[in-house]
Amino acid sequence: MLDVRRMQILRAVVTSGSVTAAAANLGYTPSAISQQVATLEKEARTALLERVGRGVRPTAAGRLLTEYAAVIGEQVAQAETALSDLREGRTGRLSVRYFATAGAALLPPALARLRAEHPGVAVDLKLIDPADPLPEVERGEADLAIVVRPRGGAREGVRLVHLLDDPYLAVLPKGHRLTERPVVELADLAAEPWVGAEGTAGPCLDILLDGCAAAGFTPGFVVESDDYATAQGFVAAGLGVCLIPATGLGTRHPGVEVREVRNPRPFRAIHAAVRETSLGQPALLGLIDALRRTAPHETSRQNTGGDDSNALAATYRAAVDGV
């Protein structure tokens, strides 16, 4: 096989016109250059240079390899530039998995930030709800997944980066007796019929059930839904009450009212899941930074009063009546 480095040495000899000039340009001794060319001739099994006076000129085979060496040199330079751009986060492609409400509340402003700061980075988005995206992150099929912190935390080799705590809010029919209160005790909902809003088993349903258990009851579900918009419709029809996280109330049904809950105040901790080995990628770090800057430290009534530019804070204020 032809040695690419030796081909570049041959090219230097041909373009400079002599072994001595090539040696001076490359910083080698003339004997070292001659040895490299001789080895390349053995690899090519033909002569590549012939003497002309005090200089040399290429044979037909030498001209051929010199032309290919020029092309290879350009391609290597392009590869080095592309690699530098990728290494510095100027280019690249990120594969992102997300669940619906995070996609609506977190991703749009975060991706706008990423595009402004890393315009050459492409992002492939895939909704993966209610499936667990962590295996895809583990296998390297996804660079980042937005997840609700699972029981037991992350898996080995996966880092969970906290983005925000998303509190659950009480969604009540218009005119319900508890709408007279600015904050509802969770235990006050114990005797109410409940609308299920979390669908199949998973971390979100676990959080809701654990909160109710801490308040001393198990909710009695009379109707189930696997999306928040439909659940609001059931509540508006008077079928029951439910808890929905603040990020799930970006669009509110006109027939419901929303109140904070306490004692306890359930919330879901939303994280970005990434592989430990990927954390050195500038484009990925840029996306994580954009997500963290988009998300408030806590989506709470106390922490959403002074930043109208924060989309999640605005969502929360719009969701809770009387704010």
C-alpha cells in the first residue's frame, strides 16, 4: 500500500524541483528525503524521479502520484477543518428525545437559543412518549433525552442534568366549592371523583399517587385520559378533579379553574439525560445550557413574578387563577 505521507514528500520534491529544496521546505535533511522517495518507489514498484542536471523531474508515474497527492492533501485539509468545526461546536448533529409537554414548553425557546449560538448544528427531534428514552441514550442512539427523573435515578453511564421542578396544580370544574380558595389542601380532594391525566404507569403517575398517599388517601379515578387536554375536558364536564403539572397547562380549557396545592405539593423533576462520555461535545453542552437558561430553577408562584421573558414562568402565571 502506498504511504500517503511519502506521497506528500514526493509532491514537495516535484513542486520545488530538487531534493535539496524540498528538504529545506520540510525541515528534513536531503538524505532523509531521498530515503523516503526511494521507499515510495519500492512501494510503487517503479521509478518516480529522474535526474536532470542538478535537479530532478518526475517520471510519468511520479506525475500521477503527485497529482493524487495534491488531491489527498486538499481532502486532509478539509477533514481537519471539518473536525475542528465539529470539535468546537460550529457544526454537528444532535438527536433529541422528548415527551410532549417538555417539547411544547422547553424545546422551542431552547432550540432558538442553540440556533443563534451554534447555527451550524442540526437537531433531530423525536417524540417518545410514553416510552422510556433512557435506553436510547445508553446505546448512543440519542444524544439527549428530556425525562422526568425515574425511580432510582439514572442508569450507569448516563448523567441526569436537572432542568426544573414542575409543580402539579389542582384542576377543578368552574364553580367548584374549592375554587373559593387561592390554595387547595391536597387532602381536601380525597373525597372527590378523580380524572386520570397520566395514562399508563410511569414516573409521573408515581409522583401523583405518592403525593396523594402522603396526604392520606388514594385517588378514586372514575375516568382515565392519556393527555392533559382531554383530561381538562372531562373536568370541565364535571366528571371529577385532577392534578396536572404546570407545563401541561399551556392551553387551558375555559371550563376549568386552576389552583395551587399544598401539604404536600407534588412536583415532577425534569432532567436532561445524556451519556457521561458525550459531555465534552460543545454542541451538546450548548443545548444543555440553552435548556437550563430556558427553564426557571423552580416553576413556582414565588419565583415567577418578575421575569415576563421566561416562557415557563408565563405559562405558570396564566395557569393559576388570580395571579
